[in-house]
Amino acid sequence: MVLKIGDSAPDFTLKSKNQTGEVVDFTLSNFKGKNVILLFHPQAFTGTCTEEMCEISNGFNEYKNLNAEVLGISVDSVFTLEAWAKQNGITIPLLSDFNREVCKKYGTLYPDGGFVFGMNGVSKRSAFVVDKDGIIKYIEILDNAGNLPNFEKIKEVLKG
């Protein structure tokens, strides 16, 4: 199933460990009443992913002022994401989709062998804006992992 703007965002619950040191569940439907930016990224500890998550962490107040929560999602384990967050000062929640269930629902996985070194099961860098009613308002799925989402367009959607 291919998601499109106007669809209800598939609900999910994923685990995070980077903020508290404890494993915490994050459920998308618990954010009703707020806009949510879902940022899928290929792998922790890689250059562009680190740049993206650090940039978002440093500018988080701008998104907060637009009534938006930002969640990073990758197939890395909660332990890897915790170490990456601590090492790089990443403050947004980083959620582990280790079983690739959410990446499949959102259609972000590279085809087999499509990521670097022929790796399978890795998410494309992608951005989804889900409004306060759970409706998808923006989708950007990038084939090139070296590119970043259009954050200015995301902010425009949030302001609209």
C-alpha cells in the first residue's frame, strides 16, 4: 500500500531509550492534537543521518513553536540509538523500528540490496508530516541517502 497526502497515518508503537536511559514506548496516536514530523533515516552513526538529527535537535524550538513533535525512526536497535544520541547531543526521540514494521507500513524501505554495500532492510531518508487529527499532510521519500528532506517545505506545511 502506497500512502498519499490525505490518508490517515498508520498508527504504531516503537521503543526509544535515548532520552531517559529507560526503554519507553512511543505511540503515534498518543500525539493527537499535535502535529508530528516523522523522520525516517537509514542508519545511526552515518554522516548525513548525524547531520540531519543534530540540525533538528538544535532547531527543535522552531518546530515546537509550530505545535509539532519530531520523531526520528530507523531500523537501529534502541541501544545503538541511545549511544548515537549521547555521543552527538541528539535530543529528539529516536525510535527503533528494528523489526521494520513501521518502515513497511510507510513504504520507506530500500529494495533488497538498494542501500550502500548491498545492505537490505534499511529505510530511505523520508519525512512525513502528520497533522493533529492523524492525517498525512506531507510526504517526502528520498532515493539518495545523501540528500536531506526539504525542511523549509515542512515548516510551510506546519504553518498552513
